[in-house]
Amino acid sequence: MSAERPGQQLRAIVDRSECFGFGFCVETLPAVFSLNGEGKSTPLDVDADQVLLAQAADACPRSAITLVPRSDRGGRAAAG
């Protein structure tokens, strides 16, 4: 997870080369994450509970999820 400021809205970026499709992110926050046809996590850039978003990122056993500020369109690999 990236450094953040209090109250800052974050979004998720998934490094699909690291995602093994365990689905813990989907279980934690199905409004944001889903598994695509390849079984890889695909996040939506939507308003989400920031605590649950952080929990979903922390739950990833491959550390494939990075949280970045909503205004930042950069990051690792493909975003959903």
C-alpha cells in the first residue's frame, strides 16, 4: 500500500503479473474487485470504503494490489 494522507481518497491498481487469482480482494470488497476471464483481479475506480479497500490490499498474499491517490493515474501494471 502506498503512503497516504488522512482523508485522501485512494484507488486500487493490480499488478496482474503478480495476481494469482486467490480472490481475497473480491471477498473483502466485491463492489471494487472482480476476477476477469483469466482469473486475475480487476479493480473498479469507484468510491469505496477506504478501510475495506486497505483491508483488501493487505489481504492479497502476493502483494499485487497497490493503493494510489484517486487523482494519480500512474502505478504498476494494468488497472481495471
